[in-house]
Amino acid sequence: MTGTAQKSRVRPAVECSGIDHVVLYVRDVARSVAFYVDVLGMKVKHKSSDYAFLRCGNQLFGLFAAEGDADTGRGEELSHLAFNVPGGTSASIKKALAEHGVKATGRSADPDCIYFTDPDGHHLQIVSPDE
């Protein structure tokens, strides 16, 4: 093995056991909370006018108000965020998104992929059980 694939013989400084939360910066916290609750079924854990933490399964999902002219959703902070769903097919999920005014696309190599954006342009994906 070479490079990054080489197995480390040194004990890591910290053993991570999972992801506690992910944060996205958004222009309008209330608008984004409505999107993630109404479209993706997340539940509000706590919120203020500047931020909100939502429950997504066992993880927390944070939405923080972007300051000043900060760019949001342009992909610099992450490529995309993918969510698992417990049921449905690619077709039924795309239909449900469309009913909420959300345009979903696939990708050339896999038209069943479900990609879409939130109101700030963050790239999101749903991984359905039929994939």
C-alpha cells in the first residue's frame, strides 16, 4: 500500500465515532427551516433568528445566517450533502419533490440519482432505498 491508502501504525489523536452535525450558511434562516422541514421532513430542535438546529435522524443539521455579502450555496464549503430516506423509489421521491416546487435532476451516468438545491443553492442529494 502506498500514499493515503497506507494503513497507519500510529494511534490517532482522536477517535471519531460519527458526525454530530453539519452546518450550512443561508441567507434567510426562517425560509431555510421551512424548506428542510416541509420538503425533507426534518424536525426543529431549537432555533433563533440567527440559526436553527434541525434533527435529521440521529444527526443534527445546522442552518446559520450568512453574514454580510458572504456567498452561500456556491459549493465552496462542500460539494453536496446526501440524505438517506427509509422508503420510496427514485420516481416517487422526484414526484414528491416536484409537488413542493423542487426540480430534481439525475446525472448522466445515473438518471435515478436525485440531485436538487435548497433555496440558497446548496447542492443536495437523496439516496433512495432502490439505488
